[in-house]
Amino acid sequence: MEMNREKLCTSKADVSSDSTYHCSTCHDDEEWSNTSRGRAKSRSLSASPALGSTKEFRRTRSLHGPCPVTTFGPKACMLQNPKTIIALLLGRVKYFENNMIVYVEKKVLEDPAIANDDNFGPVKKKFCTFREDYDDISNQIDFIICLGGDGTLLYASSLFQGSVPPVMAFHLGSLGFLTPFNFENFQSQVTQVIEGNAALVLRSRLKVKVVKEHREKMTVQNGIEENGVVSANIEKEVGKQIMQYQVLNEVVVDRGPSSYLSNVDVFLDGHLITTVQGDGVIVSTPTGSTAYAAAAGASMIHPNVPAIMITPICPHSLSFRPIVVPAGVELKIMLSPDARNTAWVSFDGRKRQEICHGDSISITTSCYPLPSICFRDPVSDWFESLAECLHWNVRKKQNNFAVEEEEF
């Protein structure tokens, strides 16, 4: 899902002439409306102000998504006046644009390399900070500048469990498949993007719901509960625990530390399609098809393609090959009734947890994709990453007939 070389549109904003900058988290003086409005067929990334109001923004929609109301949020906008831009920087950075309100993770500022840097001191006091899992910044950010590798981009995605602002990812890691920008020319490149000279690719995400049977251990003495009833099981079901995640790359279900094969049932829209026996199964987005799924033998899918990929990990059956299903279907994964052991699940390599009998994992395409800013365009960036990072189709070329005749 993407917007082919469409330029980031700008919108007018009511900005005070006062040179003092205030962030709503620190000063609580800005209110942003989540009102959804605008034309149903709008393909613009802009968040234009509503008529008669400069603080009411519409949610933009993507016609390429599996859901007709695919949204990426009231704050997923590029504003004409850079004084209204709030930037989130992940990683180490000494550059600070004076006309931006910058959010930096608190633990980044506490890093000794930054805390002891005298050149960084003057701008450090101007930063707003946040803490993961404690502070909700989803409605405060207009623009994300990501400094690091692919893992940093995945982390930035996890911070936004709803709509995601446009992400500009700079390559400072080891692989850099998802980070197309070079940091050497970051000032001119950031300026170009802020002015609207950029293309976008909408990277679809997975909406995952984990339902776990919540059990509580009861006090049992000599096989008799406190109420006098004989019981052979010290665990008693008292309810269910539900957790939800937004995943950019993949959901991985594996056997964990057990020496037995994993044995999980996979349902598609309520119908049992197969049972996975092996080390596990990967459910990935097109973006994640070039990650763990590719290592497990899956095809690589361009992020424009609306699809979900199911890839077995070392399956016990040699005929079990990866399959691609349409985006928007609902997958459900559960332990098979005759499974010898539990399974473990992780989301983009994080939040790893155990799955027991009776628990379920529901997966479908999220209506909140990640708008990723392209270096050139979605097609050129993707194939260049395949060639440079994964060395796709690299081989010595065959000599032509003229060269072969000269050798003889």
C-alpha cells in the first residue's frame, strides 16, 4: 500500500508570532481534534484545517488499503509553517532545528555519551522527553526522524499503536533495508521533506489480538480446597486477558525452549486451513517478507502489495511451502489439542510471551499503516535495498560468444 510519488501536501496552520515554543505535554496549551472529516476519495497526506477552524484536522485515507477507511491519523501531516512541526528523534543527534519542537526519549538524553557532550548541552534543555510504556505521545507528533537501523524503525512503529506520522529513516545501522537516507546530507534532505518534496510508501501493519486464559493458583492442602471440595488441579480459570499490538514486520510463533515440535492450528476466517508441525510459523507483512520470512524460504513481496504471508519454520512436512493470503482476512492461531508443549509468540522480536492451551492469537491487516518517506520512489528504493543489503541475484555474468571465440 503506497502513494506513488505523491508529494507531501502542506496545510496552513495558525501559528503565533511569539518565538517561545510550547509542547502540549509540558504546558498543556495545545488541543488537537481527532474529528474525522473530508472527502471519502482523498489521497492526500495533508491534514488540512477544517473550514472555520485552524485546529481541527481531518484524517486522511488510503484507497489502496484493504479497508475503505484506512487511516494514518490526524497528526500524520506535514505543515507549511515549520514552527508547528514536532519531531521525534530516536538515537544520538547533535543537530537541532530551532523552529521545531523536538521529542527525545528520556533514556537517550541520559546516555553518558550525550550527557557529557558539551556541544550538546545548549540544546538539551529545549527537548521534550518521553518514556516508553509510560507516556502517550501518539497525538503530539507530526513527523518522525529515525536515526539507526531497521530495528530502530520497528521500535518507532511500536510507539504508535494507532495512527503513525510520516517517518524519515536515516541509515546508521548495519543492514539498513528500511532506512534509505544517508545521514551525511541530513540537513538538506530534512529540509526537502519538510518543504514537501518527497514520495511515500504506506507500509501495512498487522493488528494482533492475543487472548489468554487467565488462571489463578488456589490454596490446596492434601488435594482439598479451602471450601472442602476435592480437587486434583490447583489452577482455576477466573477470566481472560486480552492484549493488542500493531506489528510492522512479523508475528512469530515458535516452540520456545521445548525439544518437541510445535503443533499449532491455523484458521483463516474461521476455517481450519492447516496444522503447523515444526519449529513454528511466521505471519508477516510485505515489509516483513524480506526479514525473518525470507530467511525461512519465503518470497519477497513489495510493500505495495496488499497481502499477508504465512511461512513455516523448518516444517516437518517437506510439502509445506509459504503461502500468501489477501490482506484483510483474519488469521487465528491456537495450540492443537494434542500438542505436547506450549508455544511462544513475539511481535517484531519484542513482547515475547508463552501461549498455552485455550489461548489464541488473532491477526489481520491494520487500518493504521506506517507512512515511510522514500529516498527516490517506492520501486527504486525497494530494488536498490534488495541489491545492496540482501545482494539479490548477484552472480558473475556469462561471457558472450565473441569473448569465448577470442579465448580459443
